[in-house]
Amino acid sequence: MVIYRFSLKKFFLLLWICCLTFFAAQKKFTVVLDAGHGGSDFGANRHYEETGRLNEKDVTLAIVLKLGRMLEKNKDFKIIYTRKIDEYPSLIDRTNLANRSKADLFISVHCNANTRSAPYGTETFVQGPDQNKTNLEVAKAENDVIFLDEKDKEMFASYDPRSPESLIALKIQQSKYLESSLLFGSFVEGNFEKKDKRFSRGVKQQNLHVLRLNAMPSVLIETGFISNYDDAMYLASERGQNEIASSIYDAILSYKKAVDRNKQAPEPVKQEEKPLKNDFRILLFSSPVKFNNGDPALKGLSDILVIKENGFYKYYYGLTNFASVRDGNLRSAKDAGFQNSTSISFVPDQKLNAAFYTIEVAVTEQKLSSNSPLLGTLKDVEREKVNGKFYYTYGKFSSLEEALKEQKAIEGKGIKNTVVQKTIK
Ligand SMILES: [Zn+2]
């Protein structure tokens, strides 16, 4: 018989989970802000009467600095910039910085360009091989546009985005962060579309050098087309840059909320079930016939307690003080075919006043001889003759628990298939 009770072990497990949640909440959320291009790498650029030469590297830095100021006001965040001035950190330097700082999110800000002036709008890229062939072509073109210094060339020399090996390695490395990157990307594009009324070209997967070796969720945001007049004016304006920064900021907040939710509840933390005051057993059936353990009448159920009362044997199944286990036991009993079974509560260690428990140790047609093994083993066995049968009982106990304890003890002496009997005084 197994009794389920509240354990100390479970308590400490719960305490530990609480501590983890607490410390997780204390740790700052680290965001790497990467202003695309810089220094001698101007990125995409066009000349407009209103702005002069409009360079991608200047727009990306302006947006990143605005976004950084918003984040720095929020004490939940730690901000790391790949550059804060007009300089060119190599792509590997950017990646190394992000990986070393064990960042939670990497955001690379860029501006798009096309040979035609018509295309406009925003798009966000996450790292990952795309089955779409045209996207791969776009990726290759985008990567070619990005200036690679000597260190980068060395690093990426062995990497051919079209080789199956590279694609497989990429899939394994990036699949870990793909889902999170896609989630963040969808927040960014959603804000551009709904808050800023921009045209969103969506969230896409591409093989991009700047994201490829990052060990964290990472996105590259194309904030608009420098090659499109309206987009270019928007990108060059204070208002446009503020809106873009603010939309990315809100996306970071939404993303962090989602991450925290997942951290706090890996699965819904189950309310610790409190034990009930009483013990519960499932009454399967009553019968004037005595069935021993393993009898087909018990339909394969073990953990059976038989209590005899008023000449009837009552067959009880299971023992627990937890409601959930009790309900489970009742279902098991019904599944086994005891359709009329019902759960019965027992007050633990209840002492009887008007009755007592004894143990029925044998029922025989013939009177046992005084040198029988049973009577040789147990002293003070009582005999009663009812309807031509001899009933032998042993001991007198005021509680069920005491009777069960003694029943176990005599079983150890080889006296099996006994029944606890409740007798009115
Ligand atoms: Zn760029």
C-alpha cells in the first residue's frame, strides 16, 4: 500500500523554482545595437537636392543613437553599441562583441537600395537558409554590397552560401534562434505598418554575413529605400528617424515580455496539492463470499483491503489522502468493471468505542486440531461456530491502523489471506 503525502523534497523544488524566477527577473536584458556600415563603408547612398548626399551609414547611426537613448532610460536593459561614431567595425568584430557580451538580442539597422527608384518600404531579415531560390539570389547580392575587410574575408572565405554543407551548418546553428528572431522581426514590421503607416515587405529569412555567426536571436532591419524619394526623405528626417527608433523600441519591449513569460512558466507551475484530512479508499463491492488476493473476482486489481462487517466482506481498493489520486483510483475501479464502486472516507487512527477490530485468521468446515500450525503460532485465537462453519479470530484493536499493523505482522509469520473484521461490542 502506498500513501501519498506532501514531501519536503517537493517543497525545496518549489523554493528553487521561485529563486530562479527571481534572479532571472533581476538580470538585465542585453541588446546589441548595430548601426550598419560606417567609416569608409558608406553603404547605400543617393544624392538629393534636399539632403545632399544621403548615406546609409549616417541614417543607421542616427536611428541607433535615438533608439539607444530610449533603451538607456529603461533600467531593465543593458545596451551595447557596435559603434557610436562614424567608424567601421568589421563584421567579425560586431559578432564577437555580441557573443562576448552574451547578448539577448542583436539588432542591425540598415537602409535598402535598388537600381530602380520605385521599390519602397521596410523589411526585416532573420538569419536562415530560405528554400526560396530568388531570396538566395537576393542574399548573395546583399552580401556582395557589404564591404568585407581583410579579417572578414578570411573568416568568410570558407563559406559558400550555395554549398549544401554551409546550408546544413547554418540550419543547425541558427534554428536555435530562428523562432525568437522571427517573433521579434514580426513585432518590428507590425509596428512599422500599424503605428507608422509604412509599407511592410515582411519578415524574411536570408543568409547574411552580419547575422550568420551570432549566438543569439538576431535581425537585420531594412528601415526603408534610400533609392526611393519618399522613403529617402523620411529616413533623412528627424520625425522619420524618431518613428523608426520608437517602433523598434516598442518591439523590443513586446519581445522581452514574451521571453519573460516563457521563462517564468516553462509549464504552468502546478499548485501544490494539499492532502485531505481523511484517508480515502474505493469500495468495490460487498459479498458474503471471501475472495483471496489474485482471485478473478477482483478483476486484476491489487492493493485490496478486505474488511468484514455484519457477515459481509467489503472489498476496498487503494489508499490516499489526495483528492486527485482518489479520483484516479475511482476511475481505475470503474474501468476494471466495478461500475457501482464509490469512494469511502476513513478518519485516520480513529478509535472505536462501541466496536473493535479483530483479525479473522481462518474459516473452516472442520474444527482445527489444537496442534494445527495456526493455533501453534498464534495464542488466544477465538473460535465461533456460525451456520456449521468455524470462524477463528485473533486480537482486539480499537483502530483500523492497529489491526492492519498486526495483520502484517502475522503475515510475516506465514499466516496469509486473513481479513480485518469490525465487530460491534
Ligand atoms: Zn546596409
